[in-house]
Amino acid sequence: MRKLIFMLCAIFIAVTACARDGKSGTQGDAMRITITINEKDTLSAVLADSRAAESFAELLEKGSVTVQMHGYGGFEQVGSLPKSLPRNDTQISTEPGDIMLYQGNQVVIFYGTNSWAYTRLGKITGVSQDELRKIFGAGDVRADFSLAD
């Protein structure tokens, strides 16, 4: 009986490791993207472990995506994606640096906080809330999303 349980556990671990495909998961092996704002500020982000984030990465594999983003509420920038992505909206309290999918076809970057139903796409890393506010808080921006090298 113990051998059977051990073999089933080993098979489960092997199957889940193969299914992950190395594209997402913990920050150590997660897919990274670059976001260039107004052709001058370059930010790095880690994509979430979600179907929406995988679809976003697949879109970026075809080339960079430019999104005209508009400030909203003094805490976020919102812009339309060229196509809808799969949604799994949940009630989320956002933090500065969060990248969310709204209504399946809009990307939202937060430099403040909010609570709403979103699908998590990723998180900007290595930048403080004050730096994000300086980059995103002064009006509309152009964001160029691409896969990190």
C-alpha cells in the first residue's frame, strides 16, 4: 500500500511539473515583461500565474503592444488592449504596481489602491509608490508592453 501511495505521489508531482511549462509560477521562474512609459521610463514586471497572464504573454510573443492609457481616480491608468483576454475576476484590494485586467479587454496599472473585481495580470517590481505616482500620476501615458529579454 505504501508503495502504491508513493508511486501515485511521484506521478502527480511529475505531471504537475510538466504541465507548468516553465512559463509562470513563483517569482523565480515567472515570466517577466518590460513596460516603457512615454518612451522614457522603463519598468520591469512579473506576470501572474493565471490564464489571463499566459494569454497576455502569448500576445506579446507576437511583438510589443502599445496601449494609450488614461488616468482615472488619481490612483490608476487604464487602457484598451487590442483583444480580449480570458477573465477570472475576483474582488481584489489593489496595491501600487499591480497590473490588472478589467472587463477582459482593458489593462489597468495602479499607482495607488482600489478595491474592485479584476483579474490579476502581474506586478511591477523594484519601484516605490512615490516613483510610480511620478510616472503615472501626471496625466495620460503611452505604455509599450513587451517580453523581457
